[in-house]
Amino acid sequence: MFKAPVNPSVYVLSATTFVSQELVMSKKAIFYILFFVVLATGFYFSLKAVMPGFFNKRMRPISKVEAFSFTNQDGQPFTQDALKDKVAIVNFFFTTCTTVCPRMNNNLKPAYEALKNNPDVLFLSFTSDPSRDSAAVLKRYAESMELDTRKWIFLTGKKDSLYKAARHSFKIDDPKNFVSNDEVDFLHTQFVALVNRKGEVVKIYDGLKPSELKEIEEDVKNLLEN
């Protein structure tokens, strides 16, 4: 059977129509994508404004700070009540240390400078060598670091109570390190604990890693907003 030849222009017209339809579909797809992006962005910022802290990173509690009673650098009593509704950055050190402790405290200085004017934030440094670090010694140490001791507080007390706080409350040393012989047991740790307003430890940093300590400012901000 004879078949009439197909006009090539028909193919050209069909291809042009197909491409045109594809372009229309592509434009619609792009429009809808942009529309939903704008909608989602608007919803995000609206929800963030209405519910501050809603999108902040949640930090699960690691431990609960138990009751304690120590003495600050001014010879005044200091208890867990002073942490009520505060966010605290906590470490343990000793003034005669020449290795880990100076590095750790110097690494904490940038966070202290950034947060020292916030009334809801405290820095606490407990001595792990109370036999040498009296209140007067701690005061001289704080002065040498040029700190406001209303914001960065140095604490001393009974050795067993200090070590119990470090290992059980603040979780910056393994409780298994406890040695029954008090003269042999010695705490030397570079870890720093972050405590929320509820008195819960929510994060541990390595005080010898400035990259980790840089996270303190943002973490504290999140805790204050929650």
C-alpha cells in the first residue's frame, strides 16, 4: 500500500510544541518550589519569634548537681543555692599546676570576656588541692588573671567533698578513679562542665581544645533562651 510521505515540518512543529510545554512545566515547578521555600521560611521566622528557643539544640542532662558547701576566694560560704536560675561553666584546677591548668583557664578567658556582663552566667573554678589552695591563695590567683571574682568564682573546701562534686555532680572525672587513701588520691582533669538553670550538667568540654570551648557562648545562649 502506498503511504504518502510525512512532511518534515510536522516533526519540527511537534518538537517545538513539546519543548514549549516542557518550559511551561519547568517554570511552574520553579514557581511552586520558590513559593513553598518562601512559605516555609516565613513560618520558621514567625514560629521563632513567637516561641524563642523552639529551634535551639536540646541538651540532655548528664547529671544533677548535688548539694554542696564550699568557701570562695573571699572566705565567704558558697553553696549550690548560688546557682539557682544561673548557667554555670565549671572546672577543677590547682594554683601550682604548670601544665594543664594554666592552659585550660586561659582557654576559658574568651568565653568569660564574652559572658561576664550577663547576670545569669557564672564561672566556677574548684581547687583540687585544698591543702595548698586556701581562700587567700585563690584570691591572689584570680587577681593575677585579672578577673571579676563576682563572675568567675574560685572555691576551696574539704578534699573529699570537692572530689565527690567533681566526680558525681559535675562528671568531669571518672568516679572509678577514687582512691580510699586520701593522701594518694589526686584529681587532675582538663574537662569543663556546663550547668543549666535547673542545676543539671548538660555538656562536657575538653579545656585544652579551644575549638570546643568556642561553643560555650552559643550553648549558653541556647540555655538562657530555653
